[in-house]
Amino acid sequence: LPVEKVSLPPEVMPVKEEVAPAVEEGTLPLQLDDLLKQLKARPRDYQVQLELARFYRGQRDWNSAFKYYEKLIASRKLVPAVIGDLEPLSGTDADLVRLYQLLGDAYMHEDRLDEALSMYRLARQALAR
């Protein structure tokens, strides 16, 4: 299949993001430990899920961050905040296939169908590389 070139809309252009330094291995930061306890006590606390996603994003733990963003998108909670967090990540070392898939799903839930389609195309292109 020929892969068509898709350009990002201006609001989704890659941006380099400052990311917090990694935490020393074997230690859980107090904030993370507190967030995990809060989530265990209240599994449907979407704000805590967002904070966990943001924490892991700051640590460049993409799998963990995307897991929480994916839960928020699937539950249709805080989707605009999720989009705002995910859009700048295309300029990082994040898994682009998964990133574009998540953005496509988030845009779909927000009825931003053209942007969703663009993200799905980008995911397909990244997968073909």
C-alpha cells in the first residue's frame, strides 16, 4: 500500500517538551506512592489517573503514562486534558504508533474526526517504518 504524506495540523505540530529528570531506581517518590494509594482507595478517581499519567510522562515511562491516558480516553473522562498532554509528545522518544493511536481515539471522542483520521494515518505510517 502506498503511504500518503500527512502533515500535522498546526495545533498538533511536534514540540520539544521539558521533562523532569528520572527518579533514582528502587525508590518511589512520595507523590507517586500517595497517588497509587489514592487510586487503590478510589479506582474511579479520574483526576488521580490523570496525575499518575502526568507523573509517568515526566519520568518518560511511556508505557505507564499511556496506560493511564488510555483508561481516561476509554472512560471518556478529562479527554481535553489528555489531548493537551499528548499533543506535545510527538517531538519526544515516546512510542509514536501508540501516541498517534491514543490521540486519534481522543479526537474521536471529542468529535474532531479530521484530526482523528490524521492521527490514525500517522500511526499507520509510523508502524510501516
